[in-house]
Amino acid sequence: MSEVLLRVQELTQQFKGVLAVDHINMDLETGKIYGLIGTNGAGKSTVINMISGNLFPTEGQILYEDKPITHVPAAQRARAGIARTFQNLRLFEDQTVLDNVITASQITRTYTLFEMLTYMPRYRREEKEFAARSLQALQTMGIEQYASYQADSLAYAFQRRLEIARCLAIRPKLLLLDEPAAGMNPQESLQLVEDIRKIHQVHPEMTILLIEHDMKVVMNLCEYIYVMASGRMIAEGTPRQIYESEEVISVYLGGSAHRIGKQTAGE
Ligand SMILES: Nc1ncnc2c1ncn2[C@@H]1O[C@H](COP(=O)(O)OP(=O)(O)OP(=O)(O)O)[C@@H](O)[C@H]1O
Ligand SMILES: [Mg+2]
């Protein structure tokens, strides 16, 4: 039987004058790929911000491995295995590709400053492990050949992959991807689908929550889909159920089911 890794209960975010997320519920089971879709401004990124701890909810709670984490800081959640990418790239542009990933992985370090300065065994052991994991993460994302390049010299689609590699290096249990294919052309988006599939194969125990505008990507990849509109969760189900949902078709797709197969990134 599958276990629920993350449970979101009545989660709400009220910004000044905007009810961005309105009492939503989600159950994410271990090892599954979930999609979160919805129109612009529906509240999707706000949901991810609350799950990652970059933003605290105004109401509701978040349970991770059956424990409440609603007000736990983001860094502590990352150490507990919740990793995320941002809708807009956030890389260390002047670092190498490999250093970008190593820096991200160091959030899980247990060595002290003293151990680092005195080059103690625990420091050396962990740093070796971080370097190995980071290289493996680059391999999973197919960009290991660029390890020594400066991050901002990579093509845009590879920078997007690098951001995901940074997440993989902390060996997350929950991977939150906020529009990883944003700004990619259709071919690059399809390649990214294959990369995410590969992540799922290499790490079958990892749970993935993907925000994505490209319906082809979501329908191809996700086992279960949540649909938001104006802060509310208007539907959830398998790709087939979502494809056939009258409410989704009328609210999200503007009344044309036909568009499901045609929508592309950025629409
Ligand atoms: N920090 C903030 N302060 C005030 N309002 C905000 C803030 N962040 C988001 N909002 C508002 O909350 C609503 C939800 O925004 P959010 O970014 O979560 O939507 P989204 O579904 O991710 O949209 P998109 O598809 O455009 O990325 C929007 O009306 C947005 O303007
Ligand atoms: Mg967003």
C-alpha cells in the first residue's frame, strides 16, 4: 500500500486583498508523479512556496511524513528532503555547473565549521560524498559534460536542467518543480519530459509535484493531477478523469477539450 508523504489540509494564503490559495487539500503518496495545473494567477506557485517553506500559510496545515511542518523554516525542510525549483531560474551564475550543485547539496552537511577549518575526517568524508552525488545528479540530467563550465554559459534549457540537478543532489524525498519547461521550445519540453521520467526511474521512491502549463507534458508524465482556478482546487484525478472533467474543460480550457493536446508552454 502506498504511503502519504505529504498531506496538505485546508491550506490557505491570504495576501493583502488577494485570496491566493483558498482552503485546498492534497495528498501526495510516496513515489508518484503529480501535476498541478491551472490558469495564470491560479495560486500554483503559492502552493509550492508554502510546501517548501518559502512562505507560511495564513490558515491550514502541512504534514510531512505524518508530522506537522507548517511553520518549519525552508532550510530545515530542505534538510528533511523537500527540494524545489523556482519559476524563474536562481543559479549562481559565476560558479561552475558542478559547484552550483555542490553548493546546493551542502545544505545537508553535518560537519561543523571547526571540522571544516581543521580538515577533519567527517568534513572530508561529507565533501567527497557531496561531490559524488553532485556528479551523479548532473549525469541524471544529462549535463555532466558541462560540469566545469560557468553556469551562465550554458544554453537556457541546460540551465533549467542544472536547477533540477541542484535539487537531486540533496537526494530529496519530495521534488517540487515550478514550471521547469518554461521558456523551452516544444522539442526541449519533450526532452525534459524524458529527463523527469529518468529521475523517476533512477529514484522510484521520490515523489514529484510538477507545475506545468504544457498539457502534453502533464498528461504524459503525471499519474494524478490537481487543477486550480482562482485559488481553489476545482478538480483532481487521473489524466483521463481530468481530460474528461466538464469543470476543468469549462474553467481551465475555456470550453474546448480539443485544446488539451495542443496547448504549449507559456500559453
Ligand atoms: N507575494 C505576493 N503578494 C501579493 N500577492 C501575491 C504574491 N504572490 C502571488 N500573489 C498573487 O496571488 C495570486 C496567485 O499567484 P501565483 O503566483 O501563486 O499563481 P500561479 O498559479 O503560479 O500563476 P502563474 O501561472 O502565472 O505562474 C495572484 O493573484 C498573484 O498576483
Ligand atoms: Mg506560478
